[in-house]
Amino acid sequence: MVKKPAHKEKRVNQSLQKLIQRLRELLHEHPHAKQAEYAQWLGVAQGRISQLKKLL
């Protein structure tokens, strides 16, 4: 028998437009930051930053 965790954290989905806008602001404010930093600030995976940059 496999036990499931008692409490599973949910990720809060943000609208795509809000993510793109916030990333645009962060890129302007911190032009030399790494993708991992942008990801941490936005609460998304690093790979998602690459996807969002393509949509800018």
C-alpha cells in the first residue's frame, strides 16, 4: 500500500499575460540577472522563462 502525502502544495496558476508583463518589468529592472533568478522571482520553472521570452 502506497501512502499519499497528507498535504500536497498547489501551484497558483498565473495568467500568461500577467507573467509576460511581469517578466518584461523584471528584464527592464534587472537586465543582467540569470534566468534562474527570474524564475524564482516569478515562481515558475527556469524553462518557462525561455518560453516566455520567446513570446515577448
